[in-house]
Amino acid sequence: MTQTIGIIGSGLVGKAVAHLAIAAGYHVVISNSRGPETLSDLVKGLGPRARAGTVDEAIAAGDIVSIALPLAVFGTLPAGKFVGKVVIDQTNYYPGLGDFRRSDLDNGELTSSELMQRHLTGAKLVKGIHNLGWIHMQYNARPKGHFERTTLPIAGDDAAAKQIVARFIETVGYDVIDTGSLADSWRIEPNTPIYFWPYVPSIPESLTETEKKKIYQNAGKPVSPEAARKLVAETRRPSPIGGTLEGMPPVHIALFLELASANTVQK
């Protein structure tokens, strides 16, 4: 039976997940805080297996629900609607962006996914599809056995939910390694060895900015399951905890700002 992926968030990450799911044969219900009517162009581009819905509709329809939102808005999610749902937590903690900061995250008392799980009581939360950029997330997917197929980590407390999420990720084009519980998910958070940089292609400094962007957009770097396990095994808890813009590839930031500016102009 064809499954449906409910997606909360229609930004760059949500769109990437929608494209991956549709390409792999899933149905998609995508939502945002502004309402389904704002997603007509996106849904048209995704094709007949996609539709727009409210947040509640995306949750209700999804056999798997993806949270592709900034972590800062976690408290706005309708927790009661998620009971029994398998949820992919794609959020990341970036304390330097905006005014969202928590001492329990900064002190390592909780991982960001433990925080999300506490809010979504009764959900089966799995951290995943969060540790590479939206460009490579969408375009680095490869069939099983392909020499360029790359590997993504997951973490979670529910073994059955992890298997469900792993099958989804494998179906859309990635190998998967299980890195443990949500308490262990600090090993795959921002500012750790498996976060972002292993998937970034080598770009010579001698190139122009336009040339760098072209290389970055056209090719990510594959990570084998063995290499991914080694990166996670060697991880030490970051200090400070959380991601920063300074810790991201400059070409990625430049592309993000270009898209943000273009979206502002279009609105």
C-alpha cells in the first residue's frame, strides 16, 4: 500500500523532503503556518501525488510525519494530534539565530530531539534527515548499490519507529545507520563530525563565487556507512552546543541568502 508522508513546513527542507518522497512513489500532504492556499504553486510542481493541507491535516494523513521547521517554534505544534504517529525530527538547535535559547540545551541536559519528544508526548520520534543541506538532501539521493549513494544517521527511542523511518530514508535514496537513543542524538547534532561537512564537495578557493556555487549545487560528497559509523564513534560532545552560521560552508550561506532575498521580493 502506498504510504503518505505528512510534512510540516514548506521551506527549503520541507520542499526537499516532498520532492524526495514524490520521486520515490509516496503521497505527500504538505503544510505550513500560512495555510494551504499559499502552497498551490508548490503542489502543482510536485504533481498529482501531492496536496496541500493544514498542519492538522498533514499530521492526520501522514503514515510518517516530517517536522521541517526551525526548532524555535516547537511549542506551537499541536502535541495532542501526534499521539501514535511516527515523526521524523529534522530540527536543529542554532542558539545564535533569533532569540531562541534554552539553558537545558546549552548545558547538555537535553538533546533538541528529547525536547521535541517531551512536547510531542505519545509520538514516536526519530531524529533524521537533518544533517545535510537541503540542496544535497534532494539531489544526492541514489539507488541502492549505486557507488555515489550516501549515508544518513538516525536516532530514536522506539525501535519499530526507527525501522519505519530507516525504510523511508532507504527508499528515497540513502543508506542509514542507527546511532542510538534520543539521548545519544547529540552525536549527530550541529557542530559534530557527521553534521553537514562530510557531504560538502571539495571546492577550490581559486574559483569564482559563481563557479563555487555551481559545483556546490551540482555535486555533494557521498559518505559510506563505514565512514559514517566512524565519524559518530569518534564524536565528543561539542562545546558550545549548537550550530552557528560561521560553522557552515560560506557558499551554502550565500545560496541561502540569495533564495531568501528572492522569496522576499516575490512576496
